[in-house]
Amino acid sequence: MIRAGVGHSTATNPRTAASEATAIALRSAGLTRADAAICFATTAHGAAFGAIARIVGETAGTRDIVGCSASGVIAGEHEIESGAAVVVMTLGGLAATRFFAPSLRGHGAERAADIAAAVRRAPGPNRMLCLLVDTYNFEPEPMFAALARELPPDVATVGGGATEDGTIGETFVFCGDTVSSNAVSGMVLSGDFTLNLGASLACAPVGRGHRVTAVRDNVLIELDGRPAYKVFAETVGLLAEDLRRAMAYVFLAVPYDSRAEHLARGNFFLRNLVGASPEHGMLAVAHRPRVGDLVGFALRDGERARNDLKLTLDEMTARELPTPAFGLYFDCVSRGSGLYQMPGHDSAYIRRHFGPVPVAGFFTGFEIGPAGPATGLLQYSGVLAMVSERPPLH
């Protein structure tokens, strides 16, 4: 039987916070010791991340602990976006295989091989990979390309990039009592469970899709045979008069399938606009489009994010799977109260749809989850993984 509980603490003493959060998680799970624990801690506790991980393990009675630094954490209906906070999820009734791989930068394919080896060590019948990455040293393309080759196709992957509050310039991942930047850590959970997975975007397309007709590296020169910047300015209207503001709210939308004929909900990912030259008619983007690709623009705002979250949760609950035992939520740091102008928004909607299920998560630098038919790097999204015990066969 799967048992799961979540606890959090805002105590300023990191050792107190770790022990309190873990004790609450154990009590809510009905456990005296856990098979595994997942822990997220805010930057205010940064000097004591190692001690936090060690105390979580000692209190939970397990060495299988993973986690990461976070600018904010999520525990059930609580979203704590600033200050000192620790959230712990304790798990029982599942097999857990933790892993840690250092030297991330420049070695994405090698680290993917390490991750795949950990997955292969995990027993069946079902496996979910929770992947936690140092955001500042991550190069996604080589790792995800290698993971697509190395991982068995039936392994679901979720996770996110570790964050910080801007005061230290580093992000960290935890594994056991090891704490490191420039690394990736995570856990393979396996057992007799079903997984309900969804990803919600905070953006919706504005205007139609356009074909790339001239490009150099990451610089869009022409869309539909016209200067790329002119197409952008016509699409976003008055926002183009303040480029700094426009780049905070408008993003490049790229379909998962390069053969797509149009942009529609659920068929594209987002990448940042990183520069613009109105006089030369060009746009620089955090992506490398090719001639012939379909791209478009998407606008981020609270109402679009709320609508997409509702639709995603409606789709998840319509699958009529068993009541979840627990959930993990990886929520982009650009969401939260800064987007919705109110605290606890996404957690309230998750609770409304699924009830008082223990959910743990954090505010991420990027999200890892379903990108069309594959797993990929998402931005400005919320990735929710709900795990249910599989009902017995009769």
C-alpha cells in the first residue's frame, strides 16, 4: 500500500525546520519510517542544505533522500514564495532508487547515461523518474537527446530546474547528504501504481503561426518573407513600443511537431525572446529555428494561465483514475503571486480538483514533463504528476 505525507516548516533555524517538516510528513502518511523522502528548501537555508538533507534522512529513517534548492516551495495548499521554508514528502510502499551525477556542464550526454543506468537498476513494474537539475549549469539539448535514446519508452519523467532567490548566484541539488551545484540528482520511484500526468502553460498564442524564411543561428531574419521584427510588432501591438516589457510577456511559440500547420493549445513549447533590432528587422530567440519551421508568438498573463490550468486539471480528472496517493508539482518561478496577484493560486485549483491529496513541489527555473509525445524542457508551465495505487485485479 502506498503511503505518502507532506509537511513544511517556516522555522528560521534550518535544523528545526528539517525535523519539523519531516515529522509532520511522517504523521500525515501514517509512517514511523519512510522508504524515501523528497525535500525542497529555500535559499534562506542555503548555508545548511547539507544539514537539512541529513536531518530529513535521520528523522525519516531513510538514506533515500533527494531534493534541491528553491526560491519558493509548495506543500499541499501552501505556496511559500519567500523567506525560510522547507517542504518534505515522505513515501512508503514504493521502491526508490536515488542517483547523483556531478560535472553537469558540457557533459549532458554522459549524465543522461548515468540517469538511464539508475532507471535500469530500478525494479518494475512501473517507473517514474523525478529529475532535479542545477539550472545554471544545464544544457538541455544534449541531455534530452541522449535520454530519448537511453531511457525505456515506458518511463515517465518529471522534474525541474533548481532555483534561488537571486542572492547567491548558484542553485543546488541534494542526494543523500551530498549537496552540489553543477550536478543532477533524482529518484526513480517504482511499484504497482498508475500515473496521471499533466502540463499547464501560462501563455496562449497571439496571432497566427508564421513560416521561417530566413534565419541565422538563433536570429530570426524573415517570417513569411517579411522582416521578423515587423511581424512581431504587428502581432503584439502596443507592447512592441516597450521592448523590455514585451520580452517579459511575449515568447516564441514552437510546435512540438515540425510538420505542424498551425499553433493550437497543447502542441507547442515556449522559448524566450532575447534581443530585437527594429532597424534591421531581426529577432534573437533562445532557440535555433530552421528555414521552413512554423513559429508564432504567445502572451503570458494570469487569465490565460488560469484558463489553461483549469483545462489541464479537467482533462486529468476526466481520466477517472483511482484517487491519488500523492502528487508532485513543478511550477515555473514566473507563475505564483507575481502572475496571479494572489498567493496559493495553482495549489487551490489542484486541491479543488483532486481533494486533500499530499502534494509537494517547488518554483522551478524550468520544468521537465510531457512535450507532445516526448519528454522535454518546458518553460512558464506547471507540471503535475499524480500517483495512484493500482487497484487489485479480480
